[in-house]
Amino acid sequence: EPEEVMKPLISEFETAHPTIKINYVFQSQREYRERLQNALAAGRGPDVFRIHNTWLPMFRQELSPVPSLVMSASEFESSYPPVMSYDFRLGGNYMAVPMMYDGLALYTNDELFDQGGKTVPTSWEELRKTAIELSVCDSADGRCTRGDKILISGASMGTADNVDHWQDILGIIMMQNNVNLSAPQGQSAEESLQYFTIFNRADHIWDSTLPSSTSLFAAGKLAMYFAPSWRVFEIKNTNPKLKFSVHPLPQLPLDLSRGEKPTTWATYWAEGVSKKSKVSDAAWEWVKFVSSKDSLMKLYKTASGIREFGEIHPRTDMQASLVSAPYVGAIVSQASNARSWYLSGFTFDGPTGINSKISNYFADAINGINQGRQASEVTKTLSAGINQVLSQYGLATQIATPAN
């Protein structure tokens, strides 16, 4: 958050704790993970810092466990969606406290949907059909075949070079298809890769000549787009007149009689305290204060005064207040069924980060399928690469967040 959003809470905390001074530094996202980790290693890092939910393997040596006086393990587990307990548990401890939540959602261009007489798809099969029907190319009949210029794309899927958040999209498709992301081989993994790329290699409604999916959606030339909530601000700033809405993710068919539930995707941030902090008690006192229900409500209200909305409440006992809100309601409604893994886009963990390394192997897999390579060959290479990365963190046998 910018300092103007944090300042009222900082003042309130310092008044109640006159011996503690909060020095809040707003950090650029660029190379953030490397700068943070280098500073911590050199003993000049911050006492409190923000990490992505996939970063625990990279920061386990730098983080101090959450003290029970700040939040007990049982309190943590009852306060937040299950995915957060999975993401930040290390042994018998929790290592960070969330101040926000976010996840992947389906954005739709309302004007294009109205013009086409379409309803928002709730399954991936419906999404593909709707995407094809809403796409327009420069052909005589407007339909899209290989080589045609795409004028309006129905959905931003199929490539790894200009689909923003492609990692998250492919990740959730695989999770819903019961793929073990640590070793994505077999029919389910192959089908998932083939589905993601079919929008490019067979349907020809997305290709690498297009601008980024975020830019195309903001320009009104993309019917369906996938992103977390923070992209709303960018889209609104780029095109204030664009009429769009945000919806829950499509699902694969569910067998409700077997208790199957929707599977969604989480990508969010939390606050940790440095193991090297010389004022850890004060640092945890601040984290306890700023992550409280009262503080979160104040933060949301202050932030909503300068932009469309504040950061989504992470606490399950607060999310009901946002479930009907424009833009964020769909994401809140998916939180209880969310899962995560080290395949998140835009975490800014740098070229040596776990997400970046794993993303490179998945990008190679997507490119391989698009170039006509056998899916079985592609997934074999992909699994070997993932295992190599995970082994560096002692995670070779770890699978993605178990379904709730």
C-alpha cells in the first residue's frame, strides 16, 4: 500500500505504543525479491516485510515463526481460508500473517457479451465455445483460420509470451483435472496442455502477434480475460469507459454426489518478521495490530477512498462483507476452495526465483505443444525440469495444495 493508506494506522499504533517507531518504506515491485533477500542476508533488511504466498521455500531461513501470543496455530487455521494454512505452515509453526487475499478470476467484456447474446460460461467447454463465437477475424465471414488477423479475440489463452497470468490459468486447469503439478505426466496433464494451447493451434483465436492480454482487454478487443483483482485498477486507468465484470473461474464437471467441490486459484501476499530483527517483539506487535479485523477494515476504507477498492480481506469472518461487491465479490466467493502452487505469475521473484524457474519449464511445454511436439514427450521433459527445481528446496515429493 502507498504510505498515504498506511499513515493513519501507523499514527494510531505509535500513539498506543509511544516507545515504538514505525518506518514504512514503499517498495518497487521490480527485483523486489532479490533486493529483499540480499538486504536480509547482509543484516540490513527490514524487521517486517511482505512475501508472496509461494515464497516460503525461499525465505524459510529468514523468517521468524509467528509467536503463539500473536496468533496460535488453531487461531490461524480458524481465521483464514485453508489455502493460507497450507502456504505458510512450516513444521508446527506458521511463518507469516496475511493482510490481504487475491486469486484468479474471469473478466468479461460486457458489451461484447451483450452484442453476441452470450452468458458467462461456468465450464471450460462452454468457455471455449463462447470464445470461438465471440472472436472476429479479418476474413470474409469474420471467422478465424490460420493466418487471419485477429480483430477481436474471444479468450486470452494459448501462448506463454503474451497471455498475462498464463501460469495461473494453466495451473488451475491442471489442478481441476487432478494433475500433480510436481510431476505433470499422463493423460490428464497432456489434456490440460492441449486444452490451454487449442485456442492458438486449432481455434486460431489467439496468437503471438497480439499485444498482451491485459492491453487487449483494456482496449475492448478481448471478450474473456483472466487475472487477479489488482488488474482492475490498471484496466480502469487505461480505459475508464470499458464496461466489464469479474466472475468465478470456470470448472470441469463436478460429481456433487461424491462431495466434489469447485477448485480455484490463490495468489496473494503476507507479512513476515525477520529472524535477524533486533526488535522482534515490537515487530510482531505491529503485525498483530495491523492484521486485526479493526485495522483491516480501516485499511480497506482508506484505500477505497483513493482507488476502486482496498485489498480484499483475508479473514474468513470478514469476507461476507465483500461477497456482493463489484469486481472483488467473485474472488472472495472462491477463497474457501482455493489452492496454490509455485506456478504464479507476476510474483516478481526474479530469474532465480522458484516461480520463474518453474514457469520457464511450463513455457517450454506450451511452446512444444504449439510447435507440434508429442504431448507425452513434452510432459516428460517438463516433469524432469520441475523435479530439478523442487529438489533445490527439498520439495521434490510435494504436491499442490490438497482440495478442501
